[in-house]
Amino acid sequence: MPSTQLQLLGHASFRITTPEGRVILLDPWLTNNPFIPENLRQPERADLVLITHGHDDHFDPELPALLARTGAKVVAPAPVRYYLYEQGLAPEQFEPMNVGGGISVLDLRLTMTVAQHAAHVDLPGNKSGFQHEAVGYILACSDGTVLYAAGDTGLFGDMRLLADLYQPTVALLPIGDRYTMGPREAAYAARLLRVPHVVPFHYGTFASLVGTPEQLRAHLTPADAVTVHALRAGETLALAELRA
């Protein structure tokens, strides 16, 4: 069976390809994203779009057009879903859910988790609305990969509960600092999650995001047994082939 594939598109946007060949876009900020290679800005296919929150570096203004073109199903925090309804998307295109709930979709088990990050949707005229708390996701794939996509978040103690319940094998953790966890907090998160592999994101793009993978590694010890995979934009990682 093919392995689950994780591709960093850029900044905080990822493409996940399941063993069955389904394409999942996580926080797609594509059309005006200077950190994504040009050839990855117009995906031809998407079966599912996961949105952690509505900030404009995670939520593409052209997302309604992408969803209309691909017919992808959408999972998002409820206020973001309501915003997309107002943009003309049909309720049938969504998989409504809320924090703590799980669904079976595209041959995987998807759970929405809490995140610690206040958010909104940017509106025309330099306004904002649809305030909400960000979320994260657990994706349990058919090849045994359990991916924790933390989204933008601060450190919180209930990450240990996520470890107990879901036993993640790979965690996507923000490390930029200022608006999310920095490297020290992300290292502590990796310990709480008891995860053997971490893919850092949300760093090295905007000048204010000063955390680095090297700093993350420096805050981890050999006893933590965590491998940090610092992907370049466009790079792909085969998740089921990773070793604990």
C-alpha cells in the first residue's frame, strides 16, 4: 500500500495525499502566497479542504473558487463555515463538525481538536468579522499514520490527552513565536504528545516569525527521541516510512 504523503506547500499550507490517492489541502493560502512555488498555486484536484482558522495566511480569498472548481468537501470552524455559506457555497459541500467530534471521511478518521489561538475572517474595507477560536485536526490514515495538525496554537496541557487518545506518529507544530508557540514551547509540546516525528511550520517567512528548526532541535534531548523534519516549500515526506 502506498504511504501517506505530506507536502509543505509553503508557510502553513500543506497537501496530504492518502494511501488511497485522495488529496487533502490543509489551510490552503495559495493564490497570493509568495512562499509557495508557482507551480503549486493552482491545484488541479482536491477531495477535502481542512481549515484551522480564518486568518489570511491560512485562508485564501479565492478559496470559494477553488472549492467550486474541485468540488472538495470542507471542514472548518463553524464561523468560517458560515462565512463561506455567505459566499454562495452550498451546505452540502461541508462536513459540519466541532471540537472533540470525529467523522469517517475519505478512508480516514478525522477528529477536530482544540487550539489556543484567537482568529477572525478578514473582510473587505479593512474590516474583520466571524471571530472564532482556531482548531487542529487528527487524521488517522489507513496505513497507520496518525497525523496531528496543530494549526496555529499556543502550548496547552491537554496535548497529553491527545497523545493518550490518538497516539500521533507525526505532529505539525508552529514554531515561529510571537503569534504561536516558539521552539521551546514546541519542544515541550512534542514531549506532551509523545510523538516521534515533528514537522515545523509557520516560521522563516514573515520577519516577525523568528523561531527556527535548529532552535527546536536544541530544546529537544536525545531522551525525547524526536526527529525534526524541516521541509522546504514543495518538499514531500512519506509518513508511513518514518521509523519511531
